[in-house]
Amino acid sequence: MSPTAPTRFTIGADTFRHGRLSAAVEFHCVRRVAPVVKNVGGLVTALADADGEASSAERVAEVIKGGAPLFHAFAELSEADSDYVIGHCMAVTEALDGEEWVPVWDPEARAPALDSLRMIHVLRISYAVLRDAISVFFFRRGIEFDRTRASAAVSYEPVRLPDDLDWLMWPVMADPPMCTYRELHDGTLRLADVAQMVDALSARDENRRRAQNAAEAAARGRA
């Protein structure tokens, strides 16, 4: 996969650009900020169009443009969660200083590398980096169907991975695998890619159950 060009964006008169996070980091960031997105006042309402469907992530930016809802919502995160999200988002971001791009984050100090950056800049940079991943989690139209139970299903309590990792790891654990564990972490894949693979696996498994039930029903009819 060819490298993706950095994404430019502006905050006031300042110009920034950000690289891409790996699918795994996007997943863990979005999992942490999920309460933030849900609690930003008016977010879901502002995203609904006349037909009640969610529109593009660009409209999210308009809702939080003032910054106050972000301050309030991020204040509800634990220090560890906010450090994780902000640190990863700022680490892939640079600011345009004259004709040069300079890092905006000092990883050792865990603080902005530029004196001109305030907390509102940090939060809006974090949102800009995570915007696509937030759209995937909350506003994309995924596959929808009524799940079929296998005719000879046996009830059991499945073992779950912590922190909702079952969803992220499903394409890796598929038979055959649709991606590798490394690709989740090296930037090859985005969260949107993982979501599409999960949809495809869900459809495949459902079709297998339906085909099996239909074959068993046909066999019973011939008996």
C-alpha cells in the first residue's frame, strides 16, 4: 500500500497537517472517547438530516467548533485515557511555521512543543486526527440483517477478549485470515478497513448458517 499524504487542516489562522494512526491505535482512541462523542451536546441531533440519517463528519466539526463542549466532555475522561488519546493524536501532527513543518508535541514532556498551542488547539487537533475513525464507529451505515440461529445450536458462554478486542481481532482470527496482526499496528490499515472486513465476515458467517439450516430442512423433508 502506497504511503498516504498527510491531511492538512486549519485552526483559526494556523495550518496543521496530520499523518495516519494505525487501525489498532484508532480503535483504542475511539473506544476511550466514545463517552465524549455521545455526551457532546446536540451532536447526534446536528448530524441528523431530514430523513433521520447521520450525515458527514464535517458537520461534527461545526457542532464542536466553539470548543466548550470539548472541554467539558474531555474533563470526564480519566487522566490515563486523555493522555493516551492526546499523545497519539499530537504525535502524528505538525504545524506550518513559515515554510517548514514542525512537530507540535514533545513526547518526553508530554506537552505541546509550541508555546502558541493552548488546550483548545490540542483538543481540536485530536478531533481532526480521529474524525474519520469517529465517523466509522458512530455514523457509518454498516451491514444490517436478522441473525439466524443454527438449527442444532448448543448454548454456551463464549470467552471474550478484554476491551472489546474481539471486534478488532476478528479479521486476524478469521479462517483464512483477512489481515495480519502486524497490519493492524503498522499503519497499513485504518479502522474503516477493519469495519469493512468485519461486515464481510458477518455476512459470510450468516450465509453459512442460512445455507446449513436450509440444507438440514431439505434433508428432513426427504426423510
